Amino acid sequence: MSDAQDKYADIIDLPHPVSATHPPMAMEQRAAQFSPFAALAGHTDAIKQAAQDAIEHGPDAPVDQSEFDYC
């Protein structure tokens, strides 16, 4: 046996525990828990807008710096 198998030999064949107080989570809820999320709200839209501006006005067009003033 490998070290990992030796380490968990006492519990490896036990049945999966089922909570008596918490019902199992629906698959949809489990999937939502691990789905991608927008860490930066509006970031995707800003990238799309920047790309559209570059297409319309060229890559050297002036940039409105007020968009970057957060404080």
C-alpha cells in the first residue's frame, strides 16, 4: 500500500455520511456555488467598450481619464 492508502485505511471503506439535520443540496444550487462570478462588476463591459472605441477611433485615440478616477 502507498502512504496515502495507509494514512486513510481506517476510513476509506466507510459509507458516505448523510446529515440528519440538513437536507442534501439540489444539484442546481451546488452548481451555482461553483460557477464563475464577476469579481469586477462591469469589467467585461468596459473591455468590450474599449475594444469598440479602438475599432471606431483607432488605438491612439484619446482616452477619457475620468473613467479611472475612483477617489
